[in-house]
Amino acid sequence: MSTHMAVNFGQMSQGSAIIAQHSNSIMDCLERLNAQIRGAIVGWDGQAQAAYEASYGRWRSVANELNAIYAGMGKQVQVSADAYLAADRAAALLLS
């Protein structure tokens, strides 16, 4: 078993940025989908409309929670990259 570990700070930062982009993209996609659905059901009234609104509210709440977790993962990847970089710099100073 190897005890060697290599970290690419640039790739970690890039990964964090990609996760953030995907997080924003997910929410944009959900908004576009809702706009399309609302356009299709503009004539709905009564129980059908109320049922859709209730379902959409639950769906949106869960989507927001999942997206917050996903966005948080991206932030933690960046925190890890920063920590690894700081440790690398500290080690370099000790060896200088």
C-alpha cells in the first residue's frame, strides 16, 4: 500500500468552479422547466392548478435542498484546495 499522495491545486480549484457552474445551471434549468409548464397550464383552474402548485412547491423545496448540498460540496473542494496549498507553502518554508 502506498503512502504517497499528490494534490493538484489547480485541478481542485477548477473542480470547485465547475461544481458551482453546474449548481447554477441546475437552478436555471429548473426555472426554465417551470416557465414552460406554467405556459402549458395557463388555463388550468381549481383543483388541478392547486395540485400542481402543491407538487411544485414540494419539488422546488427538495431541489433547493439538493442544490445547496451540491453547492456546499463545491465550496468544500475549494476549502480543501486552499488548505493543501497552505500546507504545501508551509512545508516549503520549513525546507528553505
